[in-house]
Amino acid sequence: MNRQVLALVLIILVGGCTGGSNEKPTPEQVQAIAVDAYIYGFQMVMNYKTMYQYAVDTENPDYKGPFNELACEARLFTPDDRAVVTPNADTPYCMFWMDLRAEPLVLSVPEMDDERYYSFQLIDLYTHNFAYVGTLTTGNTAGRYLLVGPGWDGETPAGIMGVIRSETDFIFNVTRTQLFGPDDLPKVKSIQAQYDLVPLSAFLGDPAPEAASLPTFPEWVEGSQFDERFFSYLDFVMDLLEKPGPGEDALWRDLARLDIGPDKTFRLDTLADEHVAALRAGVEEAFAAMEAFIASHASDPLISGKVFGTREFLSESARKNYQLDKPDMLRAIAAHMGLYGNSAAEATYPTFLVDADGEPLDGSGHAYTMTFPDGELPPVKAFWSLTLYDGKTQLFIENPLDRYLLSSGMLDQFKREADGALVLHVGRESPGEALEANWLPAPDGPFYLVMRLYGPEKAALEGRWTPPAVDKAD
């Protein structure tokens, strides 16, 4: 073969391997990529929304503080808290973002009363719950833990009980400290004041390394997660990730064709109208697929235990429970149903979208009951609760009792049936003064219920105990 022929063959071979990625995609290809990308990145974009509101936008009412600073509140969430959907009202929160690029951080926790539950839920940019510090994992003894990013390879200093590694440099934390009642708020505040977070250099008494410069964070515009503007935020988050995770290379190559990803500059205003329309159509198709997935599993009260966890857990759950070859859909619908849900071993969230007849829960037409026969309350190591959320906003509703949940901490107040059963009443109107302690107020419209089992026993994790159905009371 002469040199000219060999050169021609090489050009054909190389062009055949890379030419597809350089060709301008058709609108049909753009839409197909958009569908996969939306399901892949929905939870990351919703995670970015929290990052921006909690750690970047100092004018936001939900602003908590800068990166690497603890932010705790000894109060319970109300209908005015709108940044995170499906929040809880069991445990006052500490919520803060961390940046591990310059150096690790040392997290210190105090000794805790034996009966009090607490947890630090550590969440990466993918929204994986990659680790926990707390009652059910590290115990209620005092301790110090080193939080490190993917590139750290230093030595573990003395006094550190464990090294916790994240696959992303930016991580979010949700701390939950159990509240035993309104009178317990001062004690919770005292406990929160004993949590501590310092850079490793400060812990060692060494000079601090040069700080990593913060990127230019795009302003969050509410509603962008549901149209073509979504991809601008996905482009930014992929810059923070820097490289694809396991099994993501092909999608990242496809996204690069749309100028999305590291070393790319995605700009909606430079795209042809037909490509913008294709992105919008892809978002609509993907979101419809997410809602269809949720609807098809609406009758499974144990779904939460299958869609929150580590990367490894979600990959296995996708294959085992849903015959999916990757966990993208699970992460997406988990973020849509309730961002930052706990892993199953920490807490499960039996969720009720429909009643016992398979009809959506709606306070405008019905009142409902949930009955626990005597001796069949939720089996937990810590505690349980039942919380109601507005079906439209996914937030708490204003009600005359300022009551958003019923819980095991209220067992002494509940009225029991003659046979010992506990009947909880859910509805727009009070079931009467005698049963008002058992009443969870509902809106004049759609709603859903989430049961939280903190420290679920094996019977609950394995489905040998399942929560009762929600029955119409009228």
C-alpha cells in the first residue's frame, strides 16, 4: 500500500470515528439527547437550586451562609419555607454547603443522650447520600470526622475517628436533631451549638492553603427546571463535576455536541429556533416519563427505600427493582418527589398519593382515616411520623392548628379505639373535639402523605410490615 493510499485510509478511519461527534445534530437528535440529559441531570439542577439559594444568593430569604460554615436553626419548618419540597417537621435542621477543593474539613459532634436521634446526611452533587454520621451509623458518642474530596491523598491526623470521602468536591449536608416537643427547642439549640466544622489546617494549627476561587454562579430563575433553560444549569454543574461518573461517558459526549459540559460554553441565545424547540420538547418528554414512572409506582408505599442512597445502592436498585440499566430515573424522580430523602437504613418514607381505592387524595371531596391495629404501630429504632403536603406546592399547608404532622411523640395525646387501635384522621374539617388530637388538617384540594420511619426495623425494610392504607371516611 503506497503512502497516498495509506493516508486516505487513515483519514477515512479517523473521520469515521470522530466525525459523528463534530457534525451538527439534527433537531431529532437534539430532542433525543435532551430526554436522556434531563433525566440524568434533573436532580443535579435541583441540587444547584439549593446551593444557589442557601450558599450564594445573600438576598434570598432561604440563605444559610457561605460555604464551609455551619448553619443551624432551632425551629421547625412552616409553609413559609419554600426552597426544599417535602420538608420535615420532626427534626430542626442544620443545612450547609461545603467546598473541599482547597482542603478537607473536620466535622466534630458532641456526645448525645442515648434516647435522642441525630444524623449528618452527607450528599454529593449527584444527590447520592454517600455517608452518614449519627445515631444509627457512628453512634451517640462524641467524635471527629475528616471530610475529603476525590483528589485528597494526605495522611489521617491523630484524633480523627474516620475519613469520609466524596466523589465530588462540593457537598451538601442536612443535619437532623430530634425534637421531643416545643419545650425541647432550647435543648436542641444547645446541641446544635456544639456541632463544629473547621478546615483541616485550622484543626492542625497549620497555615491555610490558598483558597480555591469560586466560580461565577448563574442566577437561579424559578421555573427554569421545566424548560430549555434547564440545560444552562446542567452545563454549569457538569463544570463542577469536571469528569463523567461511571457509565456516563457516552451521554457526556452527546452533550458536548450541544456545547454542554466542561470546556464548553452553552448559550441558548445562539441556538437555532428549531434546536431550542427540540430542547423544550425533550424536557417535556422526559418530565412526562418521570411522572409516568411515579404514577406507575404510586401504590408502592416503600418506594422511598428504593430511590435514595449511595451510587452503588441506586445502581443495584435500578436493576433489581425496576429493570433499569442505570440509576438516572431513580435520582430524578426522588428529587421530584422529595429532594434529600434519607437512605433506607436511616429512614424510610412510605408515601401515599392515592387512597385504598386507587384514587388521588383530595381534601375537597373526602375525609380519610389511617388505622393501626393494636400492637401494629410502625417498627422503628428511633421514631415515626405522618406528614401532609399540598399536592400543588409540595409544601406544608396553613391550618388552624399549625399542625403539619402526627408522630410517635404524640402517642400519649392520641385517643385510642375501644379495641386499642389507633385511628388517625386526615381531612379538611375537624373530626370533632374528642378526636382533634388525632386530626391532621388537609387542604381543600389535592394532597399527599409521607410517613417517616427513622431507624426502620428489618420488618419494615423487608416489607414484612407495611403501613395501613388510607381509607375514605365518608
